[in-house]
Amino acid sequence: MKKQTQRIQRILVPVDFSAYSQNTIDYASTIAERFDATLILLHVIESLPYSVTDTFNVVAHRKGLQTLATSLLRNLKDEMQARKLTVKTRLVWGTASREILSEARRERPDLIVMGTHGRSGLPHAILGSVAEKIVRLSRVPVLTVPLSIAAGSKKRSRLPAGA
């Protein structure tokens, strides 16, 4: 029986605009370059859209958060397009793991590339791990880029030749 090779055409990349996220984008863009794949950059805003000050004034943050995230996504898209990559961006509100899985169902990527923050112990128990939930519940392969690699040198953040 002949083995069928799956071609990577669409890569979903959840981003949080951190330094770790940038190295994850580097991994994903290297894969996209090798396979001529489309990158789908997704940012999920989980923050509450309002805050109450000590004077009990309600301050709306939604517009400011959306404006900032839109600008940062546009910058990432421009950077990737300068490298001749095809890029789509998506900004959504909600719970990160739920929205990433929802976007994966909608976009039908061949691969999800995401970073891990490396939390353990109590922070992990309280916050959970978005990457862990995605790995466990995703219907497509997930490549996780650990914090130790993301924090390391650029030399380690690239795929080996021929990969």
C-alpha cells in the first residue's frame, strides 16, 4: 500500500505578542517558507473589556485593546509579507483555548504552531495550559515551541536543514 504524504498548506499560529511568541512565529514562518503555506496569525483578547477605578468609575478598555492588537497584528503581517509569505490575521475576544480551537475548525489548518510558557505547579494548576488543552483537543497536529527554545539563541530557533 502506498503511503500518502500530507502537504502543509495552512498553519495556524496563535500569538500573544511576547518575545516567546516571536520565536514561535519564526518557527512557523520557516515551515511556511519550506512548504509555500499560508500563515494564519490569531490573537485572542481575554481581558475584561471594563475596569472599575477606586472612584467607582467604569473605564472601557475594549477599544484600546482592540486598536493595539490590530496594529500589532498588522505589523506582524507586514513583516511576514516582506518575506514573501501569504498571511491572514484574525483578532477575536474570548477564552484563548476555546477560540484557538474554534478558529482551527473554521480555518481547517494542516498544522498549529504555538509556544508554551512553561508554567508548572500552582500557576499551571490555577491557570491551566492553553497549549496543553490545544494539544489534547485539536483535530490537527500541534507543534509546540517550549519556553526554553523561545528564550534561547536564534540558532536554536530555526529548523535543521532538510527538515
